[in-house]
Amino acid sequence: MNAVRYYSIGSHASNHLRLDATISAPFHLMLHKDQTGQVLVTTRMAQASFHLNGAPRNEMVALQPGDELSIGAQQINWMQIFSITAEEIIHKQTIEVNNQTERKGMRIQLVLIYLAIVVLLFLMAFYI
């Protein structure tokens, strides 16, 4: 497992990836890999922006396989930074969808059990 969880990008020397000051702010972007393996990108300064799939953005975004991240003309290979592949991301997303489906099924079962208990209590009240 890759130990890097935060990755800083900008023109300042303390960033992990240092870019030219003409295209980036001193502390421009922050990439973050959360516990589930999802990679998030956000700006670190109010005036900073980035391009995601060709569209300018400046808010926090969850990156998906195939997303192209860039600052100006500089492409950023975010999947290589965290040593992940598209298959890993898709696999984790599939597992999460399956877990949510399973939880939904359990909730429905729980509602049916409660309904059966209420019906039994109601019938017992009339037989006593």
C-alpha cells in the first residue's frame, strides 16, 4: 500500500510536485486519497483553479478513472502519483455498490419483521 495520502502541487519549493510559477500558485492543488481509496482534488488557494476533462474547476471533486487533470498546459497523472489503476478504482466502487444494495435489502427485511411483530401484537390483543 502506498503511504502517500496527501500530495501537494504548486510553485513553492515545499510542494511534492513543483510547477512553474507562471502557470500555478505557490500552493495550487491538493490531492487526497481517503481510506476507501477514492482520490479527491481541491484547490489550496481561492484564486487557484484546475481543469478536469477540459472544464475549469475550483471546488473539491472526486476523481474517476479516465479523468484528465491539468493546471494550464501541465497534465497531472494522478493515478500514477498514488500507484493505483483504473481496475482498482472500479473494483472498489463495485464493492461499495454491492454493500449498499445489501444494506438496503437488510433494511427492507427489518421493516417486514417489525410489521410482522405489530400484526402479531394486534392479533394477540383481540384474542385475549
